[in-house]
Amino acid sequence: IGDPFYSEVADYSARVTIDQDYLIAPTGTITNEEINGDMMTYTIDGENRRDFGFVASDEFEVLSQNVNGVQVNSYSFSGNYINKKALQAGADSIEAFSEVFGQYPYKTFNVVETNFFIGGMEYPGLVLIGDVFYTSYYEEIMEMIIAHEAAHQWWYGMVGNDQIAEPWLDE
């Protein structure tokens, strides 16, 4: 059983307007931010993406690290210690997979803690990780899920298999 959808590749440019207390983690790269009253408008660009989406929260703590020209961001609401672990897992994954599979194709990679119920899910430049794993008890599993979802940046993202008909290829 594979993913419930399959998308063609497209270039995206989007503007998202949201209460300025919220931060967003998108599938693309935020190229501009404009404040207008109590609202923030984000301009997001993404080339060669299979999906467009974002996660928003007014509780995110964001940590960032540059890995070979890629900005890796970790968005969490579970505290600095576990967010540092998530950031490092994301950065290590991008570095290792770039060496093995080829250069990571995007400018940003966002790892996002969510109340996602199935562990993790991949989108181009964005992975959702279930908040149940953002504890010291589950941190090793969290790191494995982040690495697994990061690998989808190549195996689904760039390779572009049909996850409905051939789920074995990206899993």
C-alpha cells in the first residue's frame, strides 16, 4: 500500500497571508516577508516540486543550520533540547544522502514537529514528524523517522515514481 496520491512536477510561487504571530514552514523557500497591520504575507518559491503546502503555528521555535549551501530548519514546540536533536538529524541526513544519492536539489529543508498521527510524511523540502516522537524517550526513533523522510527528497521527489502503483520504490 503506497501513498494516497501522485503529483506531477511543477514550479510554485505562492503568497500566504496569516496572522503575524504565526510562523510557517513551507515546501518552498520563503523569499519575502511583508507585515501589514497584524498580518504577515510570506512569498514562497519552489521549483521542481511535486506538491505545495505549509505548516503554521504560533508556538514554533526555529533552529537553523547550513549544510553545503542548504538551509536546514527545524520547527518545534517541544523545547530546545529535542529541537537541536531534530535539526542535527535533518542536517546529517541531507549531508549523507547528498553524498550517496546526489546533491540535494532545493535551497531549504524543513523538519517540522506536528500532531501528525502516522509518524512522518514527506513533501518536497518539508517533512512532518509526529510530536509523539519529540521526547527524550523516543529521540532515537525520531532521528530515524527524520532520516527516512529525508530520503524521500530523492526517492519520490527527484526520482518521481508513482507511489500509488509502485510504492516499493520510494519506501
